[in-house]
Amino acid sequence: MHNDTLETLLSRHYDDQAPVPEALEQQLTASVQRKAKELQQQQLFATHIREQRVSRRRVIQLVALSSAGLGLLSAGVSAAHSLMDGQEHSGHYALNH
């Protein structure tokens, strides 16, 4: 990236007579600082999560919960399929093709 001034960047996208918005440089500086702070906070949070110790008991609980959730989802899909198959055979289920 070039070290262009704001005026050079504006003239590249607009004509030479384009007015410079008021306090543009301050707005851009504040925006960059906000983004840098947000990024730093995200990195700190990610580091905290990565370094946080998780007990074996908690891992087993999470695995059990996710397995139970998948089991319920599978049962729901099976029930939906059986309902659809029943309706298809009785003539109440119509496909829109």
C-alpha cells in the first residue's frame, strides 16, 4: 500500500475539486483505533479461552449433551420421514414438481 495523503486518495476516486469531508482524518483515525481495540479484545478473549483449563468431567458432560442432542435430532428426522411416508401412501402427501 502506498503512503498516499487523503487528498491524493480522494482525487483518485473523485475529481480534483471534490470537497474533503469535515474532520475526515479524525474520523478515520478514530475508526482505525476502534478496530484495533476490537481486534485486541478478540485476541485477548481467544487467548483466555485457549488457556482455560477444562476438566475431564466437563468434557464428558459436553460430549454426552451433544450426543443426546444428535440422538433427538435423528429420532425427529426418522419420525418426520415415517409421517411423510405414511401420508404418501395414503394419498395425502403431494410433491410439487
